[in-house]
Amino acid sequence: MRTLELSSPGSLRDELNALVLAGGKTATATLLAEYVDEAEGEGYTDLAHWRRAHIDYWQNLEGRSVDDTTPVVCMHFTRAI
């Protein structure tokens, strides 16, 4: 099961988590810059580098056709210890 971190720790996160658990919150958004920061944590130098590596993987290793209109799902996850 994935862990979803909404907002920063504190009362707003508690409120958002309660809404998710109750079914009242079903979507969220973040800044592109935050995705770039996460990609750099995997060794990518910038968003273009992340994009090239993933398109190469999807096309060459999985045989999928990928272009600028292909929907991509981005997830944030953490390892529970």
C-alpha cells in the first residue's frame, strides 16, 4: 500500500488525510518543480534527462509507443520501516 503525504506535517495534513479517508478528497496537485526535485534524487540531472530515460525504458524495454500525448501517472511513495 502506498503512503500519500499531503501538505506539511500538522493540522492541515490531518484535515486532508481525514478527507481522503472519508472519500471527500480524491485528487491533489503539486508544482512541477517538486517532481523535478524528486527526479534529481534518482540521479537525473533535470526533467529532460528524466523524460529521456523513461521514454527510452517504455519504448525500448516494454515496446510501448510513447509521445507527448501519452498520459503518465506520477506517484510519490516512501518505504515504511
